[in-house]
Amino acid sequence: MSYAKPHAGVHPVKHLWNKITVSDLGFSSPTRLENGKLFIHIDELTSLLRSDPNVKDVRLAIARPGESVRIIPVKDVIEPRFSRIPDYPVFPGVLSAWDPDANGILSGEIVSLSGMVVTTVGSIVGFQEGLIDMSGPGARYSLFSQKHHLVVDITVNEGTQRHDHEKTVRMAGFKASDYIARSVLKNPLSAGSHETLVNPEYPGSPGFPKRAGRNGKPRIAYLYMLQTQGLLHDTYYCGVDVKTMLPRRIVPTEVLFGAIVSGNCVSACDKNTTYHQQNNPIILELLRRDGTDWDFVGCVITNENVTLGDKQRSSTMAAELIASFSPDGVIVSKEGFGNPDADLMMNCSKIEEHGIKTVLLTDEFAGQDGASQSLTDTHPKADAIVSTGNANDVIVLPPMKKVIGDDRVITELAGGSNKCLLPDGSVAIELQAIIGSTNQLGFERISSRFK
Amino acid sequence: MAEASPSRKYRVVHYVNQFFGGVGGEEKADCEPFTIEGPQGPGRLLEKRFREGNAEVEIVATIVCGDSYFADHQEKVLRELIPVIRGHHPDLVIAGPAFNAGRYGMACGAICSSLEPLGIPAITAMYKENPGLDQYRKTVLIVESTDTVSGMEDAVRKMVRLGIKRLRGEEIAFPKAEGCFEQGIRKNYFHEEPAYRRAIDMLLRKINGEPFETEYPIPFFDRVEPRPALADLKGVTIALVTSGGIVPTGNPDHIESSSASKYGKYPLEGLTTVDAKTHQSAHGGYDNTYANEDPNRVLPIDMMRKLEKTLGFKVHPWYYATVGNGTSVDNARKFAKEIAVELIRDGVQAVILTST
């Protein structure tokens, strides 16, 4: 397998992850990190982003945890990172040409800024962007309320088509993130916490046969479903639109480098932003406790295409790839809802047919009253489900003192309605509209149960 | 709040059927509704337990109604009883416990469900297979009881505990924790652990064969693939089975008009037709005027006899009938299994299922 190509004879692929904490943001020249405060050179960053011919205007703003601020409509959230591995950049295949099958994944070090994110907003692309409240009741539902945000507000030229608009805003986020990372993380840094993550070795890789074999610990695999319904519901792996791909095994820590990025304008609550992909908690937990509590034997990414033929092919192949790891059990995470429920059930039943146990992560759409069936498809084998909450649940969000972006779009967001504006300026809106509130990678604590 | 006014006496109205109201058993099930002042039957136990729970409760009235009378005149009874109950200005209404008495459970559910929208807290208790449960669980707090009256003490204890909370205006966020049936409504809450950790924990338990509880029980629908059509009916024995409730006149097996607990097996030998004199519909879920006028409309034996000659099949000499009206899936599955065993034993190769 070419992606497991040995690097200087070293196996398995190991990544040292160094995390530098950012505790505040400010604007000043040059872009630098000083005592935990990140300063951003406004002109340098805006002129970089303006180099895209579709961009008409760029505005930068800062939002801090606890402030009375609403960021809306949020397109993507990204954590700035810098790869210290020569020839293996962050956002491989996105900001630079990169072929995972040609080069293999190399061991080495990655540095990230933790505590801050780059958040892209802009006039609405689809109807499915969301909001982040930095304080108030909405803050409890999203991990992003605890982050320092550099908000990049992009206006595109009039007449820009929707797909170009989406791509322009998407790329602006990666460029801004990469700019910050290169500016402050390139030079050696002493402070920061770090950990080493050791990836599983796959059947067929050098060194696999002698290390393979059971040691009495449960063997766990991970099937990572990515939203690929198309029409602005897209995800990219190494720059390739995942709906055009077949399921494949990945080196789990590829996600740290931004190998999977979001091009999604799907409902805010359960789309995986690029931040979610970079920090996939299932992968991290499976790696961190690998060898002590279980053996993490592998990760497969698969798509959620809309045609029945695609669903059947992808689920069959995904199940076979998972089975190639000979796991005892597999975690299956979903992205999006409705149509992907069918993919989830096919993946579940086909994996169980291999005699492998499954646990599924899904959110629910049980109606505002919670009385409807939560999923659009079911299967008797789906007997172990973790619920990440009913996204139709209505929450009242009081007005914020400051709005970054444009809150006039709130009635148009998926989860909003023309009746959601209350006389006192509050909005009664479904959780669906809050970015990441019912995330199906399992970041949050919200769940649902029968009353 | 009770703490703020310890001297406050709560007014409770209690609904019971003819049996617990002291009128009589099944033979008195046609008894019309009437009111007794003060507690009656299980009401005395309720009042006693409330007081032991430091809640000054007085059962101001006991409303009694026969189970059949209620079932046959539900709209009329409710129209009359709701104003009567309101006239007693109750802080709480308790119906039952109904245990596994189907019509009683339906009546308790109907009463509670009518009162809740009026702002009158109302609770009941029944057994998990009582048809009143499926009908009313979403709108009414129903305490789980045993199937027979032997569980009275336990049911009353749980009803009193729940009743005190409702008298004090406490929100019942998760009825299961109060000994009630889940209402089938999904409600969000914050778990102590993030979802990814719960998923891994659940998987480890599943792998190790330890018990685990899914957070979303999948509703399972029994999908039956239709069989391919028979190419040739010659020599084939065909049976008629209906959930449309066509039974011999007088409904000899007393199949319930709703939430059937049984089915019947009746002869077709020598019959060329069924008519209004010999057969009727026992079904309470559709307007059965036309079925009673000509029962062939639901049990098409007349047409079967005609086709029998031209197509050369044989009509099985027995038909099976039940009432598919609010009948639980569990009951329906049980009937089907028993009927299928007999049909196969008797050499039947095809079945025409008629429903309404």
C-alpha cells in the first residue's frame, strides 16, 4: 500500500503534535505571537485574501469567549496549524498539489494554535450556514463559544455564481489559517503541550506481519462518513471531492494536517467544519488509548452520495475495508441527516454481516415536539446508537450587543423561520442553526432520550 | 407550593369503573356514570397514602362509570363528565389504576387526556399491555402497574408520589424516573460525557457481551416481502382471513370492537354467500353499515364460490377473523403466527387477506 510507504524505514507513522495556546487576539503589525496573544497584521492578511479575483471586500473582526457577540452566518471554522514535515504541508492537495498515493504519509511534527480559530462568514451562500453565540444560552451548545475567533468576513463580486462563492469563502479560510500558522509557528517554539500519536499499521504494510496478531485487547476500527450529497454539500480529501472517490483507508493522523476539509453548506448543527475534521475526537481518543485499553486497528473514510447505486457500492466497499482490519467492533460516525441515514443503516448492516459489532453516532430530527421518528431509515442491526440530540429542539437566544456578519439572514437559516423573531429581539430557533450543536463526531455532550 | 401553605388541602377527584365503584362486575359494565361524594374503593387507600406522604389531600368526589358504557358512548360521557369534574375544582384528577382492563384503561386515558389541556393535572396507572397505554401515553402520565389488582398497593404508592409532585407544580421532565411509562417524546438533555466517549464505551460493552442501552431505540417495522403471484390456481386451496371483523351474528367469541385480544375461526362449508342474517361486522373502527348490509363486501365468499368453479381452486372450509382496530402489533403478530400454523397444517397454499 503506497500510503504506508516507509519513511527512512520507520514504522508505524508517528506524529508529534505540539499545541501552542493562544489566550487573546489583537490587530497590529507584524503578525506575531507575544506572551500567548496573537497579533494579526490586518493589511497583510486582507491583501493576501483579496488576491482572489472573486473577492470584493475582506473585513476582519475578533470575538472572544463570554462577549455579547453573535457570529452569523458562519461558513467554516479552522484551526491554524503548521507542518514541520518537509514535503508534507497542511491542507495537502488544497493549498498545494499533493497525492497521498504517490508520496505516502511521513512521520514528523505538526504544531497548532489552540484556543483560537479562523471563522469565515459572508453573505449567505446556501440557507444552511449557522451561528455562534459567544455568551448566553446558545454558548452552551457549541465548543466554538469557548474559542477566540478571528472572523474573516468575505464579500464576493456581484454576479459570482453560488459554487464559486462557496469555493472563494472556503479557500479564504484556509489561506488565512495558513498565513497565521506560517507567520507564527514556523520558527522553533518552546512553550506548549505536546503528545505523540502512533498510527495503526495496516495489512500489507512493511512490518505489519510481525506486529500483527491478537493480544487480548478489543480490536476497534472507525468508519468515518463524510457528507458528499453535492450541491454545496461537499467534503474534500487531499483536495479531491469525496463524492467522486471510493471508500479508502486513511492514516488516522492525516486529519491533523487538514487532509479532510469542509466545503459544506449543509445544516449547521451536524456539518463537520474543518475544525471538527482536524480535531476528530473519535480518532484522537482511539489513538490516545491505543495499546492500553484497546487496539485501534484502522480508519476508513466513505462518502454519502445521493444515488442508490452509489450508496450500495460505497457501503459494500466500506464494510469490506473495515473487515480487512479484522476488528471486533467499529465506531461509525455520520455527517448530515436525512439522506445520509440510509448510508448509515447500510454501513451498519453490512458491517454486522461480517460479524463485526457496530456503534453508530447520529443526531435526531424528531420534530420540534420530539414526537416524530428521529431517523429516515432504520435497520434491526442498529441496536447500539449514541444520540447527539434532537436538532429540531427550539432554543430562545436573546439578542447580542454586537453582530459580526449579518443577522438579517437568521430567518433564512435552516432551523430558523419567518416566525422566529420575537418582539423583545430574541430569536426562537432550532438547535439546527447553531454550528456544531449536534455534531456527530461526538464533540458535544447533548443527547436525547424518551420523555 | 405545599411548603408555603402547609394547611392547604388539595382537592382530588377520582375516576373508577363499575367494579372499583362497588356497582358490580362485567354484568354491570353498562352502568351509566354517577358521582359519589368522597372516596370509594381504592380512593380510600389513595387518600391514606397521600396523608402519609404529608400531602393534605381530600378526595372530594368519586366518578363511577361502567366500562362498556364508556366505550360505547365515549364522546357523550366525556361531554357530560368533564364539566362535572371541573365543577369540583380539583387540583388533581386520578383515574384508575386500570391494571390490564382494556376498556377501563381506555376510559382512564380518555379522561386524563381531556383534562390536561384544560390545565387540570390528571394521572392514571395501567399495565404495559393495556391498550389505553399506546393510545394515551403521549398525552398522559401513566404509572406502570401490574396486570392484576394484586399490584394495587404498589400502583397507589407510585401514583401518590407522582401526584404530590404534580400538586406542587413540579415539572415531570423524565416520567420513567417517576415510575411512569415513557411518553415516546424525544427530549434533549446534557449528558456528563461527550458523545464520542459514550460511543466507545458502548462499543466496548457490546464487544465484551455486557449489557448496554442504546440511546435511540430503533422503531422496527416488520417488512414482509410479497410472494410472487401464483401462475395457476388449479388444485390450490385458498383461505380467507380478514381483519375486517366479519363474524357470525351475535359475535360468539366476543371479539372486541377495538384492540382485539383474540380472533375467531368460523365455517364456510356449504356457504355460497354471507348475509345480514347470518353474519355481521364486530369492527368498531369503521362505519360498518355497508359491511352489515352485505358482509361479502369484507369477506368475499360469494365471489370465491364463482371463481372456484372457473379457476379450479378450492376454498378452505374455515375462515379466520379478527378486528384490526387499535390492535397492538404484538397481538396481531401472535394471531398471525397461530393462524399460519393451522393453515399450513390444513394444506392451505394461498390466503386472501382482506382489511378495512
